[in-house]
Amino acid sequence: MKLFTVELTVTAVVMADDERHARIVADARKYDIQSDSLDDFDVIGELKSLDRLPEGWDADCIPYGGDGETRLKDLLPETEPVRDTRTIDMFEEAGSPA
């Protein structure tokens, strides 16, 4: 399986005394809010190297949907392999479109 970065956007309305209290209420109810609001999400793209991890993620994180034990550092190289565009056509079959 491949790794993909997805972005979930959740908007909710909470009852609170002030902004600080609103954060506390949202944090306390975040699982309810998320389960009610997961209509808006985007697949950002395939993740091919550790240097492309989104903010808040590092090599020791475990991706969702895997075996629950394998860390990103065991699944991805540190950097994306460099493709040499000067020689890439040498490896294509003759007559096949680029």
C-alpha cells in the first residue's frame, strides 16, 4: 500500500463564555464534532519521502490504516529519489509514449 496525505477540515459551533472557554469546550467534544463533521476532506497527494511529512508528523509516527505498529521511517526514504530527466528516456520501451 502507498501513503497519502489527507487534510480534514472541521467547523463547529460551541456554546461558551469566551474564546478560551470555546477552545476548552471544542477540545472536550472534539470526537463528537469530528464524527458529525467529516464531510469535508481532501487527498493532498501521495507521500513519497520523510522530508515531505506534513506539520506535526515525524518519522516515528504510525500512519492510520496500516498495521498499527510500523512507523513512517520504516516505510519511506528520507528524501524522494531524484529522477535524472536527461537519461529517463533511456529506460522507456522503444515506441512507448513518454
